Amino acid sequence: MKIENQSKIDDYYQALLDKNPDYVGVFFVGVKTTSVFCIATCRARKPKKENIEFFTTFKEALEVGYRPCKICKPTENAYKPPQEVEKAIDLVRKNPKAKITDYQLKTENISPIAVRNWFKKHYGITFHAYQRMYRINNAFEELQNGKNTTKTAFDSGYESLSGFGYTYKKLMGKSPKNNKNQEVILISRLTTPIGAMFVCATQKGICLLEFTNRKMLETEFQDLQKRRNATILTGENEHIIQAKNELQEYFEGKRTSFEVALDPVGTDFQKLVWNELLKIPYGTTTTYLNQAKSLDKVKAIRAVASANGYNKISIIIPCHRVIGSNGELTGYGGGLERKKWLLDFESNLQQTQLDL
């Protein structure tokens, strides 16, 4: 919401003048004279106090018409892990079988409390829970490749088979001995110019790409696990790495289509609708009615619109390119302000390319 408390406004304005990193993500400041919004550490020239207003989320700034600042990139950098969190994550990636303790974090000049707080806020889990998921995913892959359970347990840093078995079953739903037909959905996080996102993938391809603050996200995770009879664990595979690279190119204006393999989870009808979405050209829009006509499902236009709403792979399956017959923006899980941003971004880039 817009900040009205004068004491907070004074505090935030001083933080803006000081470029105080402790306030990154705490507030977003809209500059009335330029129609852009920034984060606390922005290097741009500081506006006068009477020309600014503060918001608690970047969505609120977008909703009232502010654009992200090109200097501080607020929607991306506000939710990017701070340097010490990045260092902690890097420790886990480089030591997938080891348990990173608070003592080890401190020896690396990393605050365990800061890391815990960031993970709780942005992942919804503790740092140690994140580590356990990472280690169990690594163990799962080794067991799938035929490695002995006992050796896998002790190589993964567990001091007993029972401790390994308990944690493995708690996360995977099955004991290590019964993992042969078990599937895993990997999940990773990325930042984009319009907010942080979660990306999930099976061995076949991407099955989810959603903004981290999307409503009903927990329900989507549960649905994925139930339909795939799989467990979601922290990690990355080639599909997630490719998706991250392609999304970066998309937001840099270097890519207008995606090549990463997809593994959408839904009914046959929903998949039919989503496949039609993939045919909408970059920089253009269609209507729910035209989409229904293309599918020869005019009498089922509401079902077509509903299927669009159940799309779990945002941006790559471009449901943001479907608008109402009257030209109005309707129905987007990531929020209408993001839908508008994506459409404007694609349209402007396409026009720039045509002008060249």
C-alpha cells in the first residue's frame, strides 16, 4: 500500500538519500516528475521530498502508472539475494553432500540470521531446510543410478542410516529402498525485471513458471506433486538452466520465442488450449473469442478462458497475449500490471525492430 505515515516517510527518505542497503525491498519510491520508481540504493539524482511517494511493494507502484527505473532496476534487484545469501547458496551448490553449519557461515563472514530471514521470506523455508532438500535430491540421483543406500547415506553427511532414512522418507514420501519408481520435480528461483519467479522441471521439461507472490501458488505445487506422483525438491537440471538463460535473453530483448522443452501438467483440453497459446506471435494479442474460434470451441469460450487461467507456465506459454473482446486486459495470475508490462515490452520492442 502507499505509505501515509509521516514518520515512515521521513525515515524512508533519509534511507533514500543515504542509499541504505538495509531498506532494499522494504519500500519502493515513485518519482512524480519522471514517472519511474526506484529502490533505496538507486544511484540516480535524488528527487525533492515533495515529488515522491512511497509504496510497500513494486506491484503497487506499477498499478498507479510508475515505470521501473533503468538504473536501479527495482523489480529485479529488490528481490535478488544479497551478496552474503548468494555466498551461502554457492556454498551449498559447491558442497551438495555437506551440511553447512552456522559456524561455517560465520567463518565466511556470513550472518546465519540474515540468511535464515531471507530464505524464510523469499522461499518460505529455512536455509537448513533448503540444504536438506538439496542433499536429498543429490542422494536420490545417486540411488537412481544404482549406488548403495548405506554409502549414499554416509556420503551425504548423515551419521546414521536411520537419520538418512527418516529425512529421505519425510521429503520423498518413500524410503530409500523403494525409490525406483519415484519421480522428482526440481524447483529453482530466478529474478526478472517484473519480480521473482519459481521455475519447476521434470526430466522431460519445464512444468511450472510462476511469480513467487502468485495467489494459490501452494495449491499449484500440491497439484503438481499429486498429478505427477512426485516430490518437489530444490535443485536444477538442464531444462531449468536453459529456461533461465532463455528468459534472461527474452527480458534483454534478444529472444522472441522459447526453445526449452515443456512438460505441462493438466487435462487434455487444457493442453489443447495451451498449445494454441504457443501460436500467438510475439508482440501481438488475440481475444478469448478468437482463441475459441481457432479451436472450434466457440460454445465453450468460458472453458477456454478458464484453461488459460490454469496455465502454470507463465511467459513461455504466453497467456498474457490474450485480452478481452473489448480490448481490455483481463485475467492474469501474475497481476494485470504485469500483463500490461509484458504486452508493452513486446510491442515496443517489435516496433523498434520494424523501424530499424
